[in-house]
Amino acid sequence: MESPPPVIISVGTTRPIHYGIVLYPAFQALDAFGPLEILNIVSTRHLINLSIIASSKEPVSTFCPPGDHNPLTSQCSQSVVPTHTFSSPPADLEVLIVPGGFGSREPYIKETVDFIARVYPSLKYLITVCTGSLVVARTGILDGRRATTNKMAYRKIAEWVPSVEWVPKARWVVDGNIWSGSGLSAGMDVVLAFVEKVYGKEEARYVADAMEYERHTDPGWDPFSKAPSGDGAGS
């Protein structure tokens, strides 16, 4: 596919430039890498600076400790090296992405939760993927607001944080400047919808074509809402 000329964003643009993603132990790989691949492609045509933020600059792993979510004690994981820490974050964040994962339920991510609560007021947009909405819900930011989450974890999450207006059938939900996607692959659909809003329909189409990804453009398309509402496979 022949690429159109790059788009140069001028100084003073209203489009966001400074993006960040928070990571914590046992985050879900696709929740992070799906949206980041979209940003990688957009960044070839629009100016984007990305920060990867965690509790330290040590690599953050998707590894799930042995237990209910890793009963075979499989050693199958990937790690990402952060660029910034929660105690020394970039000063100019405009968009923050929060992935889900089995770690989203754990008390050890309190530092992640506190960081999101601290920076949210200065953000232009907050995007959650899968049970990343649970991480944000734990801050209180979603109280009284509409959001969605992974449908296999839906029932437990809705019971855990009843102060959120959880939408049971949605590929993604937009409430003000908060965009929440359903499970895993839905992260690509919610971020492509965000790209369409911010950069235009043609840009979103170009990115999806470049990824050879058949995107879903209806936020209400959600066949997985009929999945078991427990806490099984998926994040």
C-alpha cells in the first residue's frame, strides 16, 4: 500500500502530542501493545511523543505468579522497560492509556492507582483497555460515570466497584474525556475510534489498513457480552 505524505503538525496544534502508558506487574500484553502499535503508525504521520511509566525503571513483566491465573506455573511472559517513574513522570502528559491484566485486581498496584488519580486532572484524555477500567475505578475517577470492561470479568468488577455505571453491552464507551474499551482486542477498536475523533476518519482507516486489521466501528457491537460473567480467561 502506497503511503500518503506524512502529516506535519504545527506548533500550537490542539491535537495531543504527549502520550503515556502506565504499566504494572501482570499487565495484559495485547492491552498495551495493540494500542501502542496504532500510535506507532500514527507517529509516522503526526508528531507523537510516548512515555512508558511505572513504579521504577526496572522492566515490567506480563508474568502471572503461580496461582489461579497460572496453575501450570508456565514461564511465558514479556517485559517492557519504562522511560519514567510514577515519582518522576513526564510533565506534559496529555493522553494516558491504562491497560488491564490480572495485576489490575492486586493491592500491590496502589502506586499505579495513586499516580492515575494524581495526573488525571491535567490530562486531555484517559483511555482504558479491558480491566484497565478497574484500575481507574479504584481511584474514584469513574464514580457516577459510564464505562465498560472485559466481559469475562464483568460481574465481579461491577460488584467490586458499584459506584461506576458499568455498561454491560459495549465494545467501548465514551464519557467525557474518558474512553473505556472492553477486553483485549477491543483496545484496538477504542484507540482507532479515538484516532478517528482526533486525527480524522481517513487517518483511522489508513492505520487499520496498514495493520491489516478489520476494525469494528460500532461501540455497541459486543458479542462477548454473552460470555460467562465470571473471572476466567482474559484479563
